[in-house]
Amino acid sequence: MRSAPQKLVIAIDGPAASGKGTLARRLAGAFNLPYLDTGLLYRAVARRVLDAGGTAAQDAIAQAQSLNRVDLTRTDLRTPDVDRMASAVASIAEVRAILLDFQRDFATASGAVLDGRDIGTIVFPGAPVKLYVTASLDVRAARRHAERAASGIDTTLAAVRDDLAARDEADRTRAAAPLKPAPDAHRLDTSAMDADHAFEAAAAIVNRTLAHL
Ligand code: C5P
């Protein structure tokens, strides 16, 4: 593992439950970089909109503006209602603009690994390493269903699959920063890979890129 040059940004995007979070965390550890799960920002805004009983865009913008008071370590950010509301607030351009500064500031001091939907396209279009992580809908649904079961959330595989498909469709087709691979992203399909295999493939890509920097 080569050591990362100062301020290296590794941008990781992909649909829900593609394995990008696990991968991002491991790359951050291996290359000694801070890690930001940018989905948590949208989830934290969504949680506060739900807690306030709100549904409208204005609520989401106000909650995003108070982001520095939002607790990203809350344990109730990964529930199905937050999944849906996060995707809804993420389609609001003003909310995205507010969260953009937070994401860029995060990587300013020492670089970072960030995962999300628009890291390689909008947040850090100049990142030297971009990964676009995918897996088939069936594989992603099975993974997410197992996670839900492990955290005690009672749901069916079919319901999880339908929710993922709906969220992907919304994320891909929205006008503001839609989910799509950056033209220079390395694509990694993890459908037939376990977490170790995905990490090895991604680390090889990062090392190859660092060798040419
Ligand atoms: O990654 P995660 O599933 O936690 O993200 C929750 C939602 O937040 C996504 O469905 C997406 O709508 C939104 N999101 C986004 N841009 C990001 C990260 C997440 O729009 N960079």
C-alpha cells in the first residue's frame, strides 16, 4: 500500500447498498485518510424534517442550514422512512448547495475518502481517483435486507427491493446532481465480490493511480 500524497481525494459513487460505504471506510483506513459518508448528511437533514413533522422543501432547507448542529452519529438515520425522506430532500437544489460546502471543507485539510452519488461529478470533479461501485438490484436488496434484519427491522426482501429500485430511480432521474458515473470513473461491479475482494480491486486501482501522480 503506497502512502497517499497530501490532500488526496478518493471519490466513490454508486447506487444504494452497492457496497460503497464498506469499501470507502476500508480505503480510508488503508490510505490513512479521513472518511465522510455523505449520505449521512442527507439522512440527518431528513431525520430532522421527519422529527419536526415536516414534509415541505422549506423545512428541508432550514434543517440543512443548521447542519452544524446535526448529529451524524444518531442511531436512527438508517430506517426506511429516513431512506425515503433523504432521497426527497436530496432532490432539492438549495439543500444540495448548502451541503456542498460542508463536503468540500471536510477534505480541505488532509484529503479524504467520500462516498455518495455526486462526489466524482459535482463535489470533487477533479479528484484523482474516482470509483463507481455497482451491484445488481437483487444482490443489493439481499445485502440491505440482511442488514435490516441484523438491526432488528422487520421487513421483507420484496419490500427492500422495491424501496431500493424506487430510490435509485429517483436519484438517477432528478434534475439536481443525478446519480451517474463521472466520465473518468473506474467502474467496479461488486455483484460477485465479497467485501475483501472489492477492497483488493479498489486498492489496486488507487495504487495504480498514485503511481502515476
Ligand atoms: O448513501 P445513502 O443511501 O445513505 O444516501 C441516502 C440518500 O441521500 C440517497 O438515496 C440520495 O438521494 C442522497 N444522497 C445524495 N448525494 C450524495 C449522498 C446521498 O443525493 N452524495
